[in-house]
Amino acid sequence: MAAAQLIQSDDNDLVPFITVECDDRGGTCWAVIGLGKMIRCYSGERAIAVLQWMCISRGITVPQ
């Protein structure tokens, strides 16, 4: 699988974010990008939880 091209910013690893990607079967899914990784999630709740974890691990304040 080819690496995801991230057009949002050259500094995309500094602040994690959520976007939409295609999975290996061509379906859509949430993708959390950060910490040098792309994690695919199939529910919005899971994507938010992963994003919060990434932000906390970088010392970024997460709204409650």
C-alpha cells in the first residue's frame, strides 16, 4: 500500500487530525493522522478516541 499523501500541511505530524480515506477494499473510513502514523477507524467515536490519545501523548490540550 502506498503512503498517504497529506496535503494539509508540511508540518502535519505536529498536530494530529482526522480525515477521510479509502480502506484496502475501496470503502471509506475515518483516518487519524499523527505521530508518523495513519490509523483507520470505522466509527466516528473510535476516531475521536484515537485523536484524543494522540493529542494527549503530544501534550496537546484536548477539549472535554
